Amino acid sequence: MDITLTTLQAVAVEEREETVTRVSKGLVVEKLGAYYGNFLAVADVDMTIRPNKVTAIIGPSGCGKSTFIRCLNRLHEVVRDARVVGKVMLDDEDLYDPRMDPVAVRRSIGMVFQRPNPFPTMSIYDNVASGLRLNGVRNRGLIAEKVELSLRQAALWDEVKDKLKKPALALSGGQQQRLCIARTIAVDPSVVLMDEPCSALDPISTLKIEDLIAELKQELTIVIVTHNMQQAARVSDYTAFFLGNEKVGAGELIEYGPTRAIFTNPADPRTENYITGRFG
């Protein structure tokens, strides 16, 4: 069945014996602005993020990339005095509607952070199962099936199947990041946001994450922030270039389109200058 935020809100309060089927959805961003107090960090962004595609967010440090994607699942507002104006639509639902439950939004739009952040006191198994339990799933057989499936989809099952009860922190950095991805997809989101997911990893682990992204987009919509131009070119279908406005300091969307066009024939000279390394 389709994921709806109404369904996800119900999951938060009702015990369930089945999981939600994963359905990829797109996002439509309209006139989005993000503030920290009175400081405008991201200004007036319009963007359509297409389902079952990888969208890369690129730009120099401090241009609002991470702030922008944190607005997509309402994580920005957990910062004191932070607020968002404009709209983020998941299909036909406004995620910033006052009636919308932010927790339900974050179940439907998961986040993988820059540094691996497995729950340190939990086992490998319990890290992946944690979201299912919070959603009210109590059937142990169903949880076990979902944990295995998620670890397989995260290309980690063969490496950990014989040590599921060991602490998650016993894994390498690359394995921990794939564990965090498994934990994120276990609750069947429709969109996954990734904020520099490979920046702390070695080249081999980075390649595994990139291969994983290519597999996951068959079922999910993925948005990835990256400073690595080669990575953006390799993994993404669409690319958005952000740049800070020198007058007001806010990050602005300069150019957005198919990755091939952005990297080979950008419309804005600032995009070309950044991609070719002339600044940033």
C-alpha cells in the first residue's frame, strides 16, 4: 500500500504486526527560505526532486547545502530559533502544514549523516530493528526478516550475519555508515537524504556506498550533499549548485538540471567556475 503521512502518524501510536511498503516519492520545494534567528541561511529555493533519482547538492562550504536538506524533513526546526518559510510538498502533502506531525515526516524522509552514528549501546541487530520497534512492530519474526533484508540492501549482510549481537561500534567506519543506511531504510521511507555520507570514509568504503546508492534509487528517492565533484558526476541524475550571496550571506540555488548538462554545459558561468575548480 502507499505510504502516506497519515498512515505514518497512525504507526506512531498503534502497535502493528506489519511494515509499510516502501514507495518512492518526489519532493516539490517552493520559495523555501531557512533562518537561524534573524539570519537568512537559504533563500527562495524552488526545486522539483524527482522520484527514483539521485539528486546531488553541490557548492562551496557555507552556502547552505546541509541546511537546505535538513529543511526537507523538518530537522532544521529542531535547532533553537531556526525556522522555515515556503513549502515542501511530498506528493500532494505540505510537510510544513501546522497539522503535520514532524516525527511522521522524518519517518517518511530519512537522513544519513556525515559521520556514522550507530547507537553505541546497541548491537548491530538492534540498531536496525530500533526504528521498527519504535513504529510499534512487535512480531519478532517480521523484525528479523526486515533486519536481514535491510542489511542485504545495504550490502552489509554477508559481513555481519554471524555477529549480529556484537556492538555496532565494533564495525569499521565504512561498515558503520552502511549500518546507518540499513537502519534508515528499515522503516521504509520514500526519500533518503544523505549529508556528505562518504566524507569520513576511505576510497574502498566510498565506492561501496556509491554502489549502494545506485541500487537504492531503484526503490527510493535520494538527495545527497557532496563536496566531491567526481562523486556527484558518478552517482547523481540531477545536480543543484548552491552559492552564497555576497550581499546578504544567504545560500541561493544558482542552477539545477540533469547532471550531464550541469557538468558539461552549465548555463551559469558561476557553475562552470566552481565545477572547474576556479573557486571553492
